[in-house]
Amino acid sequence: MKTLKNKLLAGAASTAVLFFVSVAGASAATLSTEITFEDGVVSPNANGSVVWDGYLVEPTNITSGQCESGDCTLESGNGPLPVITRQSDSVLFDFKSFWFSMQGKGGTTDAQNSFYVEGFDENNISVKKITFTLSDAIGVFTDYTIVQKTGEGGTGTGDSACENDKICKSVGYAVTLGSAFENLSRVEFLATETANTRLDSMLFEREGDPGGGVIPLPAGLPLLLTAVGIGGLIGRRKRKSA
């Protein structure tokens, strides 16, 4: 009987360890958010803002034309594009990808039609800045990959005829960002006032609780309770027989 009891208690202890490991690991997960500017948009005019799954995007100037699809944001006068932060917490996030199109309706040189994206760490120190300018090459680079992805942003025909190896006017591009844009507290965009830049489909990832604070029940919990109960029953019987 003593051997059986010891085995049961050892099994209960092992299950308890698994239980606590499961609880510790169950509360964190990678959460993805794609900001598409379609639903939940507030103050859509110039210098407005968008709050999307805890991300604050401002300023915004929502338009429904020449986007990847549906609505997107474009320059809010004199070149400002959105700054993205967490609205009410200090959770760091990864900026994974976005879509853009430069309509390029002003300026006399390609350099006057450009914008940049910049990432800042938890101390609000800039860690990476990438500038995109008309006629820049597209392809795979150290910190990002850029490919043509037209959508509503243009087909590269007519007045915006475009080769497949460079950024051209009125054509949509998808940018995938590398590790330099991980663990950020803020992302900032800024354009020249002549670039007429549109942004869409911003993808972010962060660590968080997928269940709103509810930790899933580990599969081993019923076994733990059973083992502990049997161990207690054996102990009571042994004390009575003594």
C-alpha cells in the first residue's frame, strides 16, 4: 500500500509541475493586427485619428481611391503621414508589413516624391529609417523586401507606365520589413508634400493574452485532482487502521 501511495503522490507531483508550466505558457501568445482603415475609423478628415485593436494611428486623412482596397490613409497636408503607437499600454510590437502608392502629382524631380518609415525603441530612440523614392529599385534588401502589388493603386500602364524593377507613380507596392522593425514603441511615416503618398494594410504583431485574461484549463488538471484525492483517501484509511 505504501508503494502505491508513493507512486500516486509522485504522479500528482509530476502533474502539478506540468499544470503550472501549462498555466505559465498559456497566458502569452503572438497577436496579429492588420490595420486596413475600413471599419471603426473615426475623424476621417485631415488630422483625424484611428484606434484599431489598441493601436493609435494619427494623423489620418482617409480616402477611398487608389488604395490597396477600399479605404486607406494619405498625406494630411504638408506631408504628415501617421504615427503609430499603443493607445493605453506600453506593450512593444513588431511592424511586419504595409502597402503604399505614391501618386506623385507634384514636384519636378523623383527626389521630391518620397516618404520614409522609421521605428523607435522603448526609449523612443530611432532604430531604423527607410526612405522610398520614385525610381528607387525594388526587390530584396537587407532590412526589407518590396514587390509590386497593384490593387487599386495602379497597373503601371498609360501615363504611369512602370518597369518591374523600380518604384513608379500610381503603382501599389507591398513592403515586408525585417528584424530592425521589431520590439518597437512607435512607428512614424513622413512624406514630402508632393509625394501624394497612400498607405494601407499595416500589419503588426505583439505578445499578449489571447483570451482576454482567461487562462485555458490544462489537460492534466483533472488527473492532478484525482491523484491528490486518492492520495488523501489512502492517508485517512491508514490513520484509521492505526
